[in-house]
Amino acid sequence: MQVLFGRKVESGEFEAAALPHLNNLYRTAVHLVRDRTEAHDLVQEAYLQAWKAFHRFEPGTNCRAWLFKILINEVRHYRRRWFNTKTVPEGEQSFEETLAFEPPVPEDIQDEDVLAALDDIPREFREVVLLADVQEFSYKEIAEMIGIPVGTVMSRLSRGRKQLRVRLADYASANGLGRKLQEGAYERG
């Protein structure tokens, strides 16, 4: 047992509330930073921050959303540090050459074409699509995590989904999905 800021905190309490979300946090971190090692470090840092702040966590509230908010903040700090250290003088490596490719981490989505399409959309849209469609957070929860208005969440989600649809059009028709939708539309009409 540890006493943090006047509140007794059992490590078992923290583990019971926070550890069930570890895999989801890791998968999301990999998609956001595209580097498994950095994602692992970011999730560890998020859990460290959560442990330090666990005395402020109110039991009975949404621990998952609280952890994701901490993770999103850690990802932002990481990006700031990364961009500050990755400035390249002219004539040296291009920005694209400094990026490391990591294959996506599948969970329910099993096809690499779908994951590649998700990785191809811009970061601000990918972040919202992952939180809404993969992690199933509400618009309000996403807005609080990222620190943007709910309307912006809705806009980014709509634009991100549209970009995914465009990128997956070839995939869909190759697997007969486009044909089925057209046939279904003709049957109803």
C-alpha cells in the first residue's frame, strides 16, 4: 500500500482498474506513432503517469478513457520531442528516409490492406478514427481526450472515414463488395 496525497492506494486497485486496457493502449499507440518500440515506451510512460495520478482517479468513472487521455498526451509529447530532434540539414537525409516502417498490429481487422489504408490517412484523422471506430469511444470522450470540440471530432471522423472509403475502394471491388452493394441497390429500386 502506498499513500499518495493523503489517499491510500493499493497496487491491486490500480492493477485491477488499469491493466485490462494495456493491449488496447499498445495497439493504438503503435498505430499513432508507427513504431513498436516507441509505442511500448509510451504505454509504459502512460501507465507510470497513471500510477502517479491514481489518487486523483475517481473509482467508478471510466478508467479506460482516463488512460487513453494520458496516452494521447504522451504521444503528443513524444511527437514534439521527435520533431525537435529530427531536423535534417539541407542536403542530408530527407524526412521520409528518417521514418522507420513498422507493420501494423492487427486485432479484429485481419487484412493488411485495411490496416495499410488506415495508416495512410493523415494523423489527425487516423487518431479520431482509431478512437471512435476501433476503441469505440464516444464523441464526447474523444473530444475530452484530444482537447478539441465535439464538432471537430465529428468532422475529423467523417473526413477520415471518407478517406478510408476512397483508399479501400479497390480493395472492396477486388473482394466483390462493391458489386454486392450495387446489386442490392438495384434490387431495392
